[in-house]
Amino acid sequence: MTSGATPHVPFMPPPCAPLSEVGLAGGSSRHWAGSLPQVQMGCSGWDCRLDIFQHQIFSGTSIDRVFAPDASVCRTICTYQPNCVFFTFYSSEWRAKKQRYTCHMMTSKSGIPDVLVEAKNVFSGFTLINCRKTIPACHSLIYPDLNFLGKDLKMEYVDGPKACQQLCTDTVRCQFFTYSPKQASCNREGKCKCYLRMSTDGSPHGIVSENEKKSGYSLRLCQVKERPVCVQKPLLHSRVVGGTNSTLGEWPWQVSLHVKISIQKHHCGGSIISDRWILTAAHCTEDLLMPGIWRVYSGILKQSEINENTSFFKVQEIIVHPQYEISEEGYDIALMKLDRPMNFSDLQQPLCLPANEETNENPGYTSCWVTGWGYTSERGEIQDVLQKVNIPLITNAECQLRYRDFNIHSKMVCAGYREGGKDACKGDSGGPLSCKHKETWYLVGITSWGEGCARPEHPGVYTNVAEFVEWILEKIS
């Protein structure tokens, strides 16, 4: 290490020694910013350690280095870095100028630092991955006198730093911003320059102290409600044949499922049902059961906004209902487990599962909508903007009359107009049939199959989610 830090002798605690018994390799507890936690380390897992320790450099196997404005942000980044176990943050007062605002993420075989080094103007701590409390993967503070450097997306004039942060949040590719209230950076209306920026890893390329500049991060991943949450409302009260464009955040549980093999493209829709699980159609996964080829995009309105720099979730596990064979026979339902927890925001929220007794015969639903990026005609193409269409539920008895060659049973629910013209189509598969009941929205159906798209006398057939609630809860518990 640089800056005149004094190294200590490596310490070898017993396999499950409490950290407070290990000490600071010859140091004293006065160097720790928080109280000494009685936690076990080096056992079957690491406990939750909330303390941030000042004047201590942790040493271990380096994982990555990024720029961060403070130790709290550094800890959050470490928590969401799969291999990070502990970190050291070098503050703005650190002697080596090039290392200032650096977040150094590390790991070790024992789960504790190999060496502790006393030094001023540094802060160290541990990942919060094992804490029971949800840790938002976002940073809401606005930092004065700092300039976050990165790839410029665009510049707009806005009224204050909070407006700049909101603009960044509403811009899909924006990850962080810098607001410049200097007089030379403002227009005649008093609005000043807001620079929207991004990087390949979500962190600034550099952080520079600069008077009057104000910087911060997008709030896109901030959690606004405790998990698990199922009761959400679209912002408006209000693929799809006969549909219209949706607006950003109108259907926050809708996700776009991409498959990346030789090329990447939208394959199916899906619904957020918890912070780790997506519900979709089983037929979407046919011949595509390898989790590594899937990418889950949430909070997306336009497919054209998705590029190599757009954040996404990987799929850790795919669970197809064991009785599924083909969509026309039912049981067309599958679960996808995300590689990390999703933090809920205005743009990504879960949709309620219906109660087991609620079926398509329940007259309580006052409004049902199908959403997706699918074709708008049988020989169409994937749509850029998320489409929506309001369609009525029909009884299974009526649906059976329209599909005499098929068995329409209780695992299915049907919806559509007798005259046709409005329906789901190719590319909408796996997406939600969302229905409203007493101001609450429920995932009533999963887009499954139909005869053509929006044909008269041929309603869409959906997986009846109410019939699978117990199976879903068993698998995600």
C-alpha cells in the first residue's frame, strides 16, 4: 500500500472465532467506526456485519476497483458484486490523489481480511449479502462539489439537481448524472445543464472534486416498498392486435425475455411476481432450458432502448410445470429465478397472484388488459413500444364452443371479443393478462395460445394462474 500506511502481521483466527475476539491484528477497538459485533466468521456462511471501520485497510484477493463517492455506496456495490466479501474505500482526503474515491472490492478463502493496515482517510467493511434486510441496489443521495465522469448520453437544461436526477431515472440508459448550476451553464429561464452519463459497469469512470457541481445516480433501481409486494397500480387507469401504445411505468410488472444465442432478440413476455421470480409460459422455454442464454429486462417501454449497455437480470434457474407437454393441453406455466434480488421502483413492481378460489367465472374483475411487444397482425413483427389492449373475460363453456377440437378445462381462462380485432399474438406469449378487482391488479392469466390472432369467434386462451398458486408458492418458498 502507499501513503505511508503501516502494515500489520497477518492474523489467523480459529475457524469460527467471533471477530471481537480476533481483534485488529494488534490494533485496538477505537479504530472501528461501529461497535464490535459478536459474529461468527469462517463457518458455513458469513453473518450480517453492518459496521464500517475507519482508519483500517482490508487486504485480500482483489476482485475489482470502481469509483464511488463514499463508503456507503462502495458497500452497496460490493453487496451486489457476486464475489465481493469485503472492501476498502479511499476517501477524498487520501494521500495518493489517483486512489481517491476508489472502492476496492476483495475476497479471501476465510471470509475475513488476510491483513489489516492502519491508515487515515480510509474506510472498510463487509458485504451485506447475508443481511435479512433488503439492501436497495441504488444510491439516492446527491453529492455536492463532485463531478461524475462517464460516457455522455445527452445534456438538457433542468430546474435543479433533483430534476436532473429524475431525468436520469426516466432515461433508460442513464446510470448517473452531473448537474452544473454555474451561471455560465444556465439559460435565460434559469435552468441549468444536466449531463446524463453511463458506463459499462454502472460506476463513474472517475470522480473529480469540482465546486458547485452536483452529482448522483439514477433512482431506477431504488426500492420503494417492502418485499414481497403484490398490490401495485399502473400509473394510468387504464404485441397486441388492436392495441395502443403503453406509457413508461404503466405496467411495471411486465418484463421482456430475451434469448441470446447467435443473436439476441425479444422472445417472450413475463411477469414479476416477487423480487427473485418471473412467471411466464412453459412453451416459451421449449428447447431453451439453458438459464445462461436468457436475459430479463424490466422497466422497459421500447425494445429499441435495449442495447449492450442496458442493465438486465440473468436467469439462475428455470422451472417448468411437470405436467406440461404442449400449450393446447394446458399447464403452460414456468418460473424463472433471477440471479439476484430485484429492487422495486415505479418502473418495476410485482403483480398480485390471485387467490386459489378466484377463477375465470369470478365476475369481480372490472378491467382486464393484455400487454406485450408481439405482432399486431398474424404476419406482423415484434413491436418497438409495449402494446396494451382491454379485453373481456369469457366463460370456459363459451370458449369451449369456439374450440370444439380442444379441451378447454379449468387450468385455462379465455378472453376476447366475439367479433375479434383485439387479441394477443406471436411475441406476447408468457406475458400477463392483468385484471383489476377493487383497485388491486392481479395476474389472472399467462398468454398461452389461440387460433390465429384476433380472429372472430376465436378468443385467446391463457393459463389460469389461480389454479397454480399452490404450485408457484411451493417452488418459490
